[in-house]
Amino acid sequence: MTNLLHDSYPVLFAVSETVHEMLFILDHDRRIVFYNKQFSDFAENNQLNPATGVRPGDIFRCVNALENADVCGETKFCRYCGAYQAITNAAEGKRQLEQCRIKAENGLSYDLKVSTSKLNIDNRLFTLFCVLDVSAEHRKQALEKIFFHDINNLAGGLTLIVDFIDSYAKRDDLNAIKETTSLLTGAMSSLNNELRSSYMLALAEKDELDVMETSCNIQKILVSVAAFFKETTLDKSITFVIESDREETFVNTDENILKRVVTNMTKNAVEASKDGDSVVVGSRMTEDRLIIYVQNNCVMKEEIKASIFQRSFSTKGIGRGLGTYSMRLLTERYLKGAVYFSSTEETGTIFYIEIPLSLSDL
């Protein structure tokens, strides 16, 4: 196809090599028959393998296509994919611009703008598939929105608590001051937690996060995380249950990163829970892996399941979702593990991470 465009359609070929977008030409089976230099450069920078004869999900290493027996365009998640919708509508003669978020291998994620249109070459119909990578732009926007939103909320809460303490001090109400001081301590802990979380994710996304392997007591980490949320979750009463298949479990990994992942898992469970619900935080060992899980009673809808672990996706609003994305990024890239979930009426929603017993053995 490249030679055909170069020899018979030189203008089309020249345009494809000049524009800023990644351009693909797809056949009737949605398989790539041509890609331009922009994609070749993108592939080199993102450790992808440029190839023809495959579908877009394969070439971008979409885990929904790679992890299933089905192929790109035929998994249960594809109906929610903007790229699949645009390509399908192009076959019906519709030009369409869509957003597409791809959850890729090794904790990576792509935010893409895609557009499609029909293309007639030598009386054969193809689909012109145009892709613009907006991941950096979306990442910056998401980090800024989440950081300023959360810090602003915490700062407002701190101001209110200080005002209460000030009014109690004027009345010499020492008991009220003592009770409110515990709220101040919890709010300060939440503020420090958000600052550490944002800083760690920013470093991780730039691949600048250092890994420090130490011997970690898993039970202490789980108890510490549960205690943090018990002290700082003020808007509802949550019961935390700690489960473990042994009294003490030690693994050699980065304790700060692992604790951050478990904190994000627990935070998502707390936010999904109602007043009076229980959240289970547990661990168990296999022969060569540690499994940590967090369970809540909420059941996710299918469209939510399809977008979990994607950067910027959230059930809480646009630009609010980095929790599950950071769980996956930190676990897969830095702890050399895996993260997955189940969500059913019988068990509620359970997020799992699996990590090796020692990073140095890998």
C-alpha cells in the first residue's frame, strides 16, 4: 500500500507524511494496511511495534484485546471504545470525531482523539483513521484539577476547624477544643496524604520514581491504612475489617509505593461505600506471590468496568479519576506486579494486587 500511494497517489502520500496526526488506512476488516511516519516516530518513543495486517487495538497494545481470546473490535469492552465507534460509523459513510482512552501494557495509558472517513483507492473502499495523542495535555489537566480540587477542599475544612477552635477558646471550652483538635489532626493527615500522592504520581508518570526495596510487614501496612481512613473519614461511618491468612507476612518491596497503592485501593472503596458499610482489607500468600485485596459492597456498571484503570476516568466527574490508574501504574511499572478487579452482586467490588515476594529476585 505504501508503494501504491507513493507512486499512484503522490499528493495523498505527501499529505500523510506532513500532517501532525498519526494516519492509518484500514481495510474492510479494520486491519491496518498503511501508517505514516508520525506513527513510526510515536511507536519508537513508546516501545510499540509498527506493523500492518493488525487492528488498531493490537498496534497500541490495548490490554482488552491482548488479554482475551477475542481480538480488537470483538471484546465486550469494544462497544465503549471511541476508536471502534468511529471506525464502524465510517463504514456507514459517517465522518466522526471521538475520544479514545486505551489501557495499554506495563501500566501505560493513552488518551487519543480519533477521526475517520471513507477513502476510495482504485475503486476499493478503505477507512482513513486519524489519531492525535493528547495524553500529555489530559495528564496535565487531570493532575491540576485533582490537586487543586482536593487541596482546596482540605484547606476549607482546616479553616472551618480552626474557626471552631477559636470560638471554643473564647468560651474557655476545653473539652470542645480537645474534641476538635482530633479533627484538625485528621485533616492535616489527609492534606499530607494528598500532597504525597500527587508528588508520587507526578514522578511515576515521568519515570523518575526511585524504588527502595526493604522488608515490609504487610499486616502493619494494612492496619495503618485502615486506621488512617477510620480517623479521616468524617462524613460517614465505615467499619474496617482486616483479613490475613497468617499472623505476619514479610515481602521485599518498596514500602512507600506499596502503601500508596493500598491507600488508593482503600480510598476508592470508602468513596464507593455508604454510611454504615464495611470495607475489607486483606492479604494472602501463594507460593511466589503476595495478594492484597480491598472489598466493598458496591457493584459497578458494565460501562464503568470497561474504563477502570484509564487515566482521567472517574465516576465522580471529568478530570477526577486518577486513583485506579495510579494503582495500576505504580503496581505494574514499579512493584513488578499486577492489578485486577471483580464486581458482582454476590461479592461486591474487590480490587486485587499481586506482587512478587522480592523485587531483587526478578
